[in-house]
Amino acid sequence: MDKRHKEKEEQITSEKTGKTCEAVRAGRNNFNFKTYKKMYKQVKKVNGTPITEAHETCKRFFVFVTVVGLLFAGAFTACDKDEDKKDEDKKVDEKVDENKKVHDEGVVINGVRWATINVGTPGTFVDKPEDWGMLYHWNSKIGWSTTDPRTSIPNGSSWTFSSSYTWQIANDPCPPGFRTPTEAEFLSLRAAGSELATVNGIVGRRYGSGTNSIFLPAVVSRNYQGGTLSDNTTRPRGTYWTSAEPDRNNTRYFVFYYDDTSNAPVVTGTTLSGSLINGFSCRCVAQE
């Protein structure tokens, strides 16, 4: 190969190599490692000619960009993982929030673990001890509102008794892992002692003592004849279903109420017989 031909070939190689380096520099803001790698290979293989000393600057630049690109790639990966962790934490938090409606740690009173909150919509708990929740017929999963106009969940339900006259677990409005208490369990709760209590303006009774106690709010009720709402403003009264087997159309429920004027307790807690179609509250115990 004569000298003139060799110089021409080196000039072509130099031009191609220079253009490749310029492309690398032009793309430095993208920090695309695969692109730089491809470009660098092109620099090495132009006409099979090794990089000359004149092009070592391009080589060093590629090394610099590669290192910076890897650092940024690591940073981006870490950020992505951090975002993924936040998303997962959010999903867990949302799940915990949902579980609050179906789970309650409860407190043990006389050997029975009582839920600390009433049943809300069928199969769920309310958020706070003073929340009334919904009203239910005996052994029914249809919830009725504590205000008028009367509404139900499921919507459009009829105010008639549609359950069995024998207690059916499938019809228990309590959340999974809980059940409606027996009459004996309510009487055992009463035996633990109680006192008049008001929580955030809601009147009721606190049964048990210290940390082993629960608050039962005095919730309105609905009469079996047409679902008429009771007036709890002058005589606060709490009525809660038991799972006792009915005697014809009546069964046992737990009740406490106060005097019209002084709010002195008239009945601190007892069980009475009432129509299965009454709309009463539900407080659950754990299935242990």
C-alpha cells in the first residue's frame, strides 16, 4: 500500500471515528448505556483499525459517560424500587383499613372475648365504640338504618321476617370469626358490673372494669309493627340480640335503659322476650 493511499484511508477512518464520538457526546444527556456501548464498538471497529492516540479522548469520554450512566442507572433503579415499596405500603395500608371493618381484637370479660364495636353493614364492624351501627331482625343479614326514612342493606328489602325460626350460622350478621352472643353470655357480661357512660356525646353503659371493659351505646330500635323508629331522646335504651332459640315468634334480647328525667338506670342489663321482627343492635363475641 503506497503512502498516499494509506493517508487517505486513515483520513476516512478518522472522519468516521470522529462522527461516532460526536454522536456519543450529543447523546450524553440521555445516559443510555446500550446506545453508548453500541457506539463505542463502532469506534473500535471502523475499517478494523484500532483507535489511535488521537482518539483516546473519545475513549476516555466513553468511560466517563459509562460510569456516570451506571451511577444514574443505579439511582434510577433505587428510585424505582423506592416507588414500588411505597406502592406496596399503600396497598397494605388500604388493606389494613378495609380489615378494620371485619376484625376487632376485642376484650375478654368473664372468659368471653367481646367485640368493642357494634355491627355496621352486614358482616362488618363500625369504626368507633360510640357508633350505633345498623339494626337487624333476629338472625338476619339485612341491615336497617337508625334514621328515617327507613333504608336497608341490601337495598329494597321488605320489613318482614324472612329467616328461619332455628338459629342459622349463615344468617348471622357478625363478621367472619365472630357470632351473636348467647343469652347466658350477655348475663355473664352484666355480672361483670357496669356504669353509666357517655362517649363523645353518646349515652350508653360500660360493662366490665379497667381495660377489660366494653361500651354499649344506647341505640334507637325499630318496632316490629312497620319498623317504626323509637325515640331515644328522653329515655335512652339499648337493645341487643341474643342467639337464643325463639319461642314461637319471640326470642330473647339484652336491654338496658334509663329513667325519663334523671337518666338514673332503671335496668342496668337484663334479657327480655320480644318479636323476631324488631330491629335491634348487634354486638358480637369471638368464635373461640
